Amino acid sequence: MHEQPVDGRDSLEMTLFEIPGPEGNASRLVNLGMRHSQDGKLEDAVLAFEQAVQAAPRNPVYRADLAAAYRELLLSGTVGDDRRSETLFESACDHLLDALRIDPDFAPAYRALGFLYRDMEAPWRAREMWNYFLEIEPNGAQATEVEAALADLDRIQNLHRLCEEASYLVNHNEPEQGLQLLREVIEEEPAWYEAWFWTGLACRELERMDEGINAFAQAVELDPDSCFAYHELAALLARKGEREAAEGFWRKSLQLEPDEPWIMSNLALLLWQDERRAEAEALLARASDIDPANRRLRLRMRALQDGQSAPTEEL
């Protein structure tokens, strides 16, 4: 839902007759933008707020209103073009910075910048903006909201720290300890992709195949574009003997990253072990062409072409 205008106006309070000239026209356009937003017409709302800024470019309130409209459109999920999303974010930031050029103590701009930076995963910058806001407006409902947002940043930062510590432990032969930390993260944030991914890696090191498969399945559900999670899921399924499923996930991983030789190599080995030599050779040839310095690929290709049996190593 669109935020109320930053000065607390009701969207129907003002009329053109109350404030004459460009300021009155801008106020009327803001009211129109609010009605469009309440009706879910977000593109029309943005247009009205843009026209309000054009009518009264020196009013920081209208620039903050426009930035809020841009953010609402971004959060609606209706902007499918990444380039336009980036443009909307940059435009929102630009208008808030312009508001601060007009009035350096305009606290709502700092608050709004904080939420924008948080949305764009720049927590250090969000924290800076919110601290500036609290310096200017330490009391009130919005101060309480910003303090809660800062506390949540601290919580997320702590979860990141736990995840990093867990990954270090997994990589340094302490997977059980790493797994304990990862369980803490997942208990607090069940939709944390990295925690599930590293849980899968920890379970792989501990030879807990079923737990690892479940963890990587959770990871790909949370991030369907992660070729790494599909790859690790395929590897565990292959070790468990579920070769058809493993092939499907490796092909999905390759679909996401079509020029990754290490994915091609693993899939080729699976196919070779299943005596599907022509398919395996085609993948190894492609992988070798992409990475001609990879001697292991060329040795595998030579062994396959010489009619040798596939290596029995684990995938």
C-alpha cells in the first residue's frame, strides 16, 4: 500500500482553491496520485506524482512522494524489466537526494533512502541513512519504525555472521559444528537460501545423503536460478543411485549455466557410466573447447574414444 504523503496530508483534504498557482496544481496532482495508488493504478500514480514534481520542483515533500511511488511500483512485482527496475531505483534515489539539496534537514528523505537501500541489499548504507533520520527526528511513530528496522538489520547481520562461520567450519573439516550453526539460522529464517545450501554441503561431508538431498532441494526451491544447488543435488542423487533424477538436475544446472565445463564433465561421466558414450563424448568435446587448458577433460575424452570403461569414481 502506498505510504501517506510525508507531511501527513489526507489525500482528499486539499483542493486547488486552497492553494493557488503551481503549488495548488501540484497538491491536486498529489491527491490524484494518492487516489490512483489506492485503486492499484500504480503506473498512473507515478505519472501524477511526476507531474506534481514538475509543477513544484522546489518542494521536497513532492519529491519524497514521488520516490515512495517509485518504490511501491518496484515492490509490486509488476516491473518485469531489470533495466527499468534499476532506472526506477536510481530515479527514486535521485529525487530524495534532490529533496536534501533543497532542504538538508528534510528527515523523511533520509528515512526513505534507508528503505530503498535496504531493498537493494545495501544494509550499511541503509543504516547510515536511518541514523541520520534519528538525529533529526528522534521521537514519534516514524522514529519507532526506523529503530525497529535498524534492529532487524542487526538481526540479519548476525545471521550472516553465523552463516559465514558455518561455511568456514564446513570447509575446514568441522561439518558437524557448522551444521549446528546453520540450524540456528534456519530456525530463525527458514527461507534463507545460503543456510540450506551450506547445510547440504555439511551433510554431504558427513555422508548423510538423505538430509543433504533434502537441504539442496530446499535450496533450489528458494532459488530456482542457482546452478550450484542443482549441481550438488544431482551429485548426491547420483551417489545414491538415482541416476535419472541426477541427470535431470544436471541438465537443469547446465541450462542455467550452458558454458560451465565442470557441469558438462560431471554429466558426461554419468552418461559414460551408463554406456551412453556418444552423448558423453559430445559433452566432453564441448567442455574441452571451452576450457582447452583442462588436461583432465582431454584425458577423459581420450579414454572414452579409446573404448575404455568409465571411471568408477563418485560424481
